[in-house]
Amino acid sequence: MSGQIKRDVLLRDLRRSLRQLSWNAEQQFAYVDNLGVDVDEIALEFDDLFRIAESMATQGLISADFFARLKSIDSQLSAMTREGAEVWEREKVKNSEEWETLRKLATETLKAANDA
């Protein structure tokens, strides 16, 4: 698979993941409930893609600005994870500042994805 194809696939999948992270709590719950998993699954999906993006950024296949935005989301998710299991509880997903920050970062990064 060529670098361009890998990049295109990664960007497609990142856009999907960013949309999921930017959704409101009810949309996120509907998604994970349909899969039969917990809400942390959307963070795990992003993490898998972030690791690939990290490698592609090193190779110059995605822009440094876009990768920096992805890294800010990764940092937010890491901070949330350090807070413990409570941050992943449905009430926190609905009403916490951490989740609002995450959604804002994801929305902004999704807008920047076209210039990646």
C-alpha cells in the first residue's frame, strides 16, 4: 500500500473518530450501546489511530499542525484517564468539563482535518 493510500485511509478513519469524540453524550451513548461496549471505546479507537498518525507525522505524511491538534486530544484523554474510572461514567460524560473540553478539541481538529 502506498504512503498516499495509507494517509488517505488514516485521515478517513481519524475523521470518523473525531466526529465520535465531538458528538454530544447521547450520540456517544447510542454508538457504544449499539456496539455493546463502554464509552471508553471511543477513546480507545482514537488511541489506536493516534499511534499510526504519530508514525505518519514522523514520516511527513501528515502536517505538523494537524498532528499537534491530535496530540492535544491525546493529552486530554490521558489526563482524563489519570483521573480514574469516574470520568467514564455516564453522568460525567454528560456533564463534566473534561468531556466538554474533549468535544471542543475534537470539533476544532475535525475542521482542521481537511488541511492535514
